[in-house]
Amino acid sequence: MSENNNGRRPGQSVRYSEVADSFNAGSINHKTDTLVYALGGLGEIGKNMYCFEHDNEIVIVDCGVMFPEGDLLGVDYVIPDYSYLVKNHEKVKALIITHGHEDHIGGIPFFLRSVRLKEIYAPRFAKALIEKKLEEHRLSRSCKVIEINSDSRVRTEHFNIGFFDTVHSIPDSLGVLINTPNGRIVETGDFKFDLTPVGRNSDYQKMAFMGQAGVTLLMSDSTNSSVPGFSISERQVALAINEQMRKTPGRLLVSTFASNVLRLNQILEAAVSCGRKVAVFGRSMENVCDIARKNGVIKIPDSSFISGNELNTLPPNKICIVCTGSQGEPMAALSRIANGTHRFIKIIPGDTVLFSSNPIPGNGVSVGGVINQLTRVGANVVTNSPLTSFHTTGHAPQEEQKLMLNLIKPKYFMPNHGEYKMLIQHSQTAQLTGIEPDHCLICSNGDIVVLRDEECFIANERVQTDAIYVDGNDASGLSTSVIKDRKILAENGLVAVIVTIDSRYNKILCRPSIVSRGFVFIKDSQTLLKEAELIVYDSLKKKMQQRTTFGELKNCIRSSLEPFLFQRTNRNPIVIPVILNQKAAIAEIMAKSAERTRTSSPRTRRTSQ
């Protein structure tokens, strides 16, 4: 492939050196430059957190979590590393939320434990979700949540921030316009264009006006950058669900994303119009439904809802069950229904289960397992397809991304909210709309984009950032060594070696005992474990012929046992030595320790005097 004069292949996006050379080799003037960097959301889908810094002020847009992959055992959430913001906490002036999905608001409780923040600015529905979340974490008094809309303004010394309406799969979704001393920045949030939306429409006029006024940097949602064409309208999905509801002869179970409030409302309205009563199952679904009803997004009367105990009191064709589990989550309501472990619902042959969703990449196997189990127990399973239109995305495909680019007309473009391949594809789409290749900034978390006099470049400096693994509610996170140990336990198990000694005579009292968990099946491996006990016994006897310490004994156990187990099984379990000292020896040690304390204390007192 040919290269141009500066050594870059045609169409390749700019990286550090090319533009930076013309800006003093990428150096930053921390007093006059405006800095843009992500602590999460680049090279991944989740934990979105974008920071805008000028002199003594930092404004943050979104504060999300990412849910762990299957290899992160025991991890509940993955959050950004807040250490830079903790170090510069006095600069943080505002946290602005674009919408209420977990990958944009889920990190707020952890962030508030690290950084003191007076105010969070969020649209109406996101505000309700955040307040519920803070209440659950007992942080309601730690921060005030201020409601914003497309007419709101947030002003600080250096930033003047406005908002515009966008369409997404949750109500009250906003894009953000940030006016800085060095140019205008637009962060779209998650968006799509729907010409016949359910709810408020995108503000095309305001977007076009911003484009005419001039935008220095556009940061735009890249989730569907590999998907061609336009997305279908939510109203088309509503018609398809209503038709399925009407023609289903028995009970209808519908599973969708709990966070897709507008879809949930469509399902409930279709059920009521067909004369069905509705039962909602799944903790997240119940919470979102309750908040949506309080905020007027769902206007279904109380008389249309029934509890689990009332399901058997109505004819099957008068019942609609809405539940979580569209992604095959093992503990979600639909999985428990499929396995026959749900408290209220058992599948009856003739039931219809509708998936108003598409499997997220990586969830296909688990979703397929749930579908197979539902079919096995007699359910008629209906999934989304191009012919049925039971689901539409909340993220813009390529043609809608082009529309955003043409409305905003940015000078520079920074794709965000996507894996690396998605960022590259979005950059290529931007170039098709006329943006120069070297004005497309492909960044990673921690990279700093510098705005200076309405020009942009990627600096040589970086903000330290990493993924923090959260188990429970501990925002300090798990160390990588803990994650490594969990992976070893999952793959190889553990072996505990119990040794009894008498430290008075430096003597091992009996042959060690070995207990295995998750390593080998004990009944079939008695010979292996007996050999292992003898190897440890011989090594300890040699070691204890001379004076030694408990730490040296533990190292002796590990160094003798680990190579033997690997040689015989080709596996490396975690070896945990447990050394038991005889009671009389412990008593003698404690007596000697007390005697040393008594004899040394007079000297200590004389020294202090």
C-alpha cells in the first residue's frame, strides 16, 4: 500500500506526533489550554466518563460502570480509576449526566465515596434513577441532584454548558454543548435518529444551529458504527408487539431490557389495549417500572397490574407477564422460569415467550440456552428478526452517524463510546462526510486531547487511568493479584497442606495431611495425594534438621509440592500451607515472650527518662 509524504497510509487517522509537532511537540500549557480526556468509554462499551479541564476547573460528563466479562470471577462492577480526580478534587465543578443507563450513571455511588461533589446535573428520568441509587447506597445527603433539560444552562468560570434533545431507548436523553475558551465541544451522549419516535424528538434545529455557529470538536457515540443503513422506528416495534399480543391465544411472556423504559411502556400499553392484565417480574424491571410510573412515563392504571398470587385467578389469554432475562442472565426472572425455579410462574404448554431484544455480543450462547430450555418445557418462543421487528437499537447506525456529522459539521472528530474497531469505523464514516483524516482523533482512555485556539492535537502526556474491579460496594477495588488468584482457583483449584510440628524440638510430629478442593477428585486420586504427602514430609524433615522459621517451612512446602503436582497433572493449583504448633510449644513461646517484655521494660523506662 502506498504512503503519503508524512509516512501515513491514506485514510489512516492521526496519532501523537504528526499534528503535535506544530504545537510545541504536544506539550500542554495547563493555564491556557483546554484538555479533554476519558477515564472510561474508549476501547470498550461501558464505564463512560469524559472530563473537560481548563486551568482550575474540571467538568465531567457521565459516570458509568461496566459489567464484567465471565473471566472476572466474583467481580460485580468495573469502574474507572478516579485517582486523578481525587488528586484534583478541588477542580471538579460539575458532574453532568446525559441519560439514565447504568453505563452512564452506575459509577456515581463509588465516585461520591472518592470525591466530594456538591451537585449532579441530570435530566428528569436519570435524576429519579440516581436518587434511587443514592438512597440504596445511603448517600442521599452527600450530593444534590439538579434536574436539567434542553433549555438548561450550567455556567462556571471557564465553561458555558448547554444541552439538546436526542432520541435513545430511555426518556430524557440529552446531548451536551460545552463552550470553552479554546472552542466549542459537542458530546452527543447515546443517540439515534427516529423520525417517528415514541416520546420527545431529536432537536434537529438546535443541532443545525450549532453546526452553523461552528463546532471545534465532536465526540460521538460509536456503538453501531459497523451497522449499515438506518434503524427502524420504535413505532414500528410497537405495531409488531401489539399484533403479537393480539394474536397470541394463551399467556404471553415478554422479556426485554429493564432500562428500555419506552419499550416497556409500549408492551404495557399493548397488553391493556388487548384486555390483558400485566405482572412485572425482576428487581430491576420492577424498580424502573415504579420510577417510570411516578414520573408519568408509564401511565397504565393500577387496576391493570396484578401480583404473582393473582396469576392463577385469570384465564391465560387475559395475562401478560413482563420480565427480565432477555440476555440469558442465570439469576434473572426468565432463566428461573425456564428452569422451573420461579416462585410464581411455571411454563404451561401453549405459553408464548417473546424476546423484544437482540443478544448483546458474547451473550448468544446463554440466550440460546434459555430459548432451548423454554422450548423443552413447552413454550412457543418468538425472537426478533428482520421479518418480525420486535426490537430496534438505541444507537445510531452508519447513516444516522453521517446525519449527526453533517448537522454538527465539526472541525475535529473524536469517536467515543465503543471498542477500538468501532472507533476506527466511525472515524472512516466521518471521513466520508468530509472531515480530514488527520482531524480524526482515535484515543484511548487517559489520552489527552488539547484544544488551543480552536485547533486540536493529542498531547504527549497522559492521565493515569485503569479499570478498578469492584466486589460488593468496595470502591477501593480488587488488586490484580486477587483477580489472578481467582482465575487460578477457577482453572486449577487449591491444595491445603496441614502440618503438625513441635517447635521446641524442631520436629515434625506426623506425616502431613493434604486436602484438595477443585483440583482432583479425591476418591480417584488417593495414590497421588499419598505420594504428595510423602514428598512434603521428606522435604520438611530435611529442612527441620537445622533451625528454621515458619515462613521457611511454608516456602519448603510450596517449593516441593508445586513441581510434583504440575509434573503429574499438568496443573498449578494454589498451595496453602497450614502449620499447627503443639500446645506446649506455643505456651513456652508465649512465656519466653512475656519474660523478654518484663526484662526489657526497666531499660526502656530508664531510656525514656
